[in-house]
Amino acid sequence: MHNQATEMIEALKNEEAKDSSIDDSLISFLAEVPPSIKEAMEAFIDDHPNWDQYRLIQAALSGFLIQNGVDSRSINRLYFQNMFSKKGFKKSL
């Protein structure tokens, strides 16, 4: 599994090197997620169709950073946009 992930990372790096239009403010990453977290994420997204894996990860990472003392207006904004965006309330309206 580790070798396959390494190969995928190298392939992504090669693609990014070829594409000069890549936005430097965005990053991609591969991470092995324990099955219990993966299952919980899938269950949450299934129960909340207005959320996707990207929104969930952004909210989790920004919330973690805020709770651990990162003082950044842009991180705060990202967290609150993910947690309280209008699309988050579509189902209940």
C-alpha cells in the first residue's frame, strides 16, 4: 500500500510540474485514514448530502487549527463559511 501511495504522489507531482497554471494557494494530499474515521465520514456525508469530503476536511482542519491557537482571520473565515454556509441549511428550509 505504501509503495502504491508513493507512486501516486510521484505521478501527481509530475502532472503538477507539467501544468504551469496550477494555483499555488491550493495543495493536494493523500492520507491513509483509519477505517473508523472513513466510515464515520461516509455516514456523516450520507446523512448530510449538502456536505462533501472537501467541505468536511476543510471544516475539520480549520477547526483544529483554531482550537490549537492559530490566530488567522482567513482560517476563521474558512471555518465559519464551512460550518454555517447557506448550503448547509438547504435540507431544513
